Amino acid sequence: MKRQLIKVTLSCVVIAGTLTATSCKKSSSSKNVSRATGWKVNAKEGGFQYNSDFKEQETAPGLVFIEGGTFTKGKVQDDVMHEWNNTPTQQHVQSFYMDETEVTNVMYLEYLDYLKSVYPPEDPKYANIYKGALPDTLVWRNRLGFNETMTNNYLRHPAYAEYPVVGVNWVQAVQFAEWRTDRVNEALLEREGYLASDAKYAPVNGEVAGTFSTEAYLNRPETTYGGQIDSLQGKKQKDSVAVYANRNSGIIMPEYRLPTETEWEYAALALIGKREYNSYRGRKKYPWDGEYTRNGQRVGRGDQLANFKQGDGDYGGIAGWSDDGADITAEVKSYKPNDHGLYDMAGNVAEWVADVYRPIVDDEISDFNYYRGNVYMKAAIGKDGKAEVLTDNIVYDTLPNGKLVAVNLPGEVEMVPVDENETYLRTNFSDSDNRSYRDGDPGSSRFYDKFDDEDEEGNDKLSMYNAPKHKVERDEDGNLVRQYDTSNSRTSLINDEVRVYKGGSWKDRAYWLDPAQRRYLPQYMATDYIGFRCAMSRVGSKSTGKNKTVRGKKAR
């Protein structure tokens, strides 16, 4: 055995010696020589091109880094509401990024202004794009309260610019995150020379007929800006030949998105600043240290640490004395951040998260990056073998409240559910839509084929989650047609379009400030106390450069 091993080793030396005297050394030490083939990487002569200078993911605009780890997810304090919908489970979260603050009115107004400029609502084919993104300002109205000032001013008046946006439903929040992804990546490509200076303003100014979509750029870059990307090439262009970035370039950021419920709760607890055993096991009650909502430190002693309802008819305390500084929402960063550097993870506004609501958390199937809501999609492929990019074909969805929202915008890649080509003989997933996977109803059991799920009227008979099914559609003339579900057999408000929201708000008592608390609302509804913030996955190492360790030692 030893002789054979020595022989193989020597032959390697001989083979290496027939190449060059230094090639073996280069293959193990030089980042521009392949350890697989010995070929040059990024050679001027051609061949394999790769960003070998990539260090780590940079922090995108508005975000802070959250190093992942393990924690106890769920309620560990008294459950006075007796809901038992979030019993404690041990979970592990990968590192990610999260918005420092809630998305503010001025941030959302930038989004609206962009849509209005690129897709003018006066153009009939674009009319519902802008309208579908508008927050519901009527959420401020109260039959027995005078709130018209907020109805008319809260979104647009500069006095409320840095206040969290409200009146945004879950669907709109997701679409804002998608738009933000495209704008950030567009700016990065411009900065790195793949796009000309100020190219991002061309769609806004009407200089090009299309816009920039990250997925379209990655799949069909020649279609970007309505096929006019060649005229917007940056300094990377070589001999008048267009040069495009790809994922190998290390420039394209992962998407902005809503945080999962697990990510949000982990980030809110901020256990990094507390190393006691009780905190690790989940005994921490608020995003700050201690069991009380008032500051116990010498500086600012007695000040409220969040914006919440303190009692019946008391939304802020006695003016000038125990006041928390707000009656409705407060300007972001009005209170101290938690140990992750995140503001308002308790109070101000509750926040949408990505998850579909179920009263159970199935930690038996997953205790790593837990999330309920996966719907796996893929790019639609045309007859030419390339991804289909939508031109003027705008797909709208009619929400149950009658509001139209654009599902696909011009210039985006058409997405379709995965099919048997992706699911055949897989053990980790078998369907595109996994929102109801193992949720406890008969349809999730292995005896599914033995159940008769519908009665004679077509109503769910055995399902645990048989929420009313109202039908809302538009006729040929565009008129809204509503058909209400009048069945008396409905026993639940839960379905696959009901989403979780987390955290207390200016309208909630202190009980709801506990990060473990969870509530739900249909994804098409909006309120005056629910906002949102975005998150982004981290790619690569678990820690950033300054925190990175190698076998217990700080990395150099």
C-alpha cells in the first residue's frame, strides 16, 4: 500500500515537472491559476473568467448585518391569551441583513414616483400599475374619531417623511422589495462600469422605452431597457462590444425581500448582547435588557423604550412628564436600537413578515431557517430555448377587496411553477406550492386519497383551514363582480393567503412588544398600525471580515 502511494505521488511530481517548474506551486497558491486544471484564470488570451478578487458581500443600502446562530423561537413568557400558537422550539438562523428601520414614507414615495414616471397612469395600459401600489390612506379613518388630518397628510406631508409607511398590504410590501432589488443592482452595475453614468435615470426621463430588471438582465441581458442596453454601456465595454455582468461577477446583490418570521424574531431578540444562560434559553422578554418598558439606566432613567399604548385612552402618557414622545407613530430612530443596531423592533408599527400563518411550527421537519410559504418558480422558456421576457403583456391580479395589482411588469422575466422536470424522484420537495405542507389537515396526511374533502356544494368538509372563499373578478367591461361565500360550514379565517405580522405597534399594549408574539391578517388587507422592513440573505461566510474567526482565532 505504501509503495503504491509513493509511486502515485512521484508520478504527480513528474507530471507536474513536465509542465513547468513552478506550475504546482502556482496551482496551490495563486488565485489566478486553476487548482482543477492548472489553466490560467482571467487570462488576457481568453478562457475561464471569474471574479477571483471577491472578498465578501457588501452591505446594501439601508441594511445592517445580523450574524446567524441558534435561539429559542416562540413564547417563553405567560400566554395570557391562551392561543398556544407559538410554543418554544430551538431554531438556527443563517446570517442575513435587515433594514435598520421600518420602510418610511419618503422611501415608499420614491417607489411611487418611479412607477408614475416609468409607467404613466394616464396611459391606459399602465393605469393600474401606479394605482395598485398606492397605500390605503383611508386606514386612518375611525367612525367615532377625528383622524382626517392623517388621512390627508400622513403619507405625503414632509412632516411625516421619516415616519414608517402604513396602509401597505403584504402584496404591496413584497412588490416594493422587488422594485428595490432592481434599483440597487442597477446602481451597482453603473458604479462598476457595466452601465453608463446616470443610465438608471434614462427610464425615468423617458429616454428609453423599458426599464431594468435584475432577473431579465441575468437571463436575457440584451432585452434590458427595452432592448436598448447597448446604448447605455459603461466603461467595461470593449471595442463597441457590449459586456454584461453575471452572478460570477460578484456584483449582483441577492434580492431584497420580507424577512421570515424566524429571522425577524431572532433579530428582534438580539441575543448577541446578552450571554447569560437564561437569555440563550429564551428568557429575554423585549428587544432591550430587563423586564420593564422604561429605561433603568442612569441617563434617561424612566423614559419609555418604545412607542406603544400604555392603557385605555393612553397612547403616550402625560404630556411633558411620562410621555413616550408619540401618540400615533413616531419618527424612526426616536428610540435606542437593540444590540443588532435595529430600531423599533418593538412598538411604533407592527411589521409584515414573509410567512403564511399556521398555528403550529413544525420543527420536526425543519429547525434550520424555518419558513412556511415556499412556492417554487422558474423562468418560462420560449421556443428559442431562452427565458421569456414580458414586453407589454401586463398581468394583473384582482385582490379579494377588488384592488388590482400588477403581477408582472414589462421587461420582467415570466415566471411559472416548477413541474415534474424539477420534482421527479426528489426527496426534498415534490410540489411547486408548499404553503400547506404538513400543516395538520387531512390533505397533508399520507391517507389523503381516503378523504372526501368537499361536500355536495363544493365546500371544504374536512380541512382544518376552511376559510370563506369569496370570488372577485372583473367582467369584459372591467366592472367588479363580487360573489360572497355564504356557506355556514366555514370555521376558520386561515388560508394560504393569510400572513404573519410581528411586533407591537403604537396601537398595542405592552403585551404585544414581546418578539415571540405573532398575529395574522389576510395578505390583501392593510391597517394604520402595520408597516414593514426588508431583509436580504447573506452569501458566503457566516461572519463579516471584522468578526470572522478561523478555528477560534481572529482572522487576519
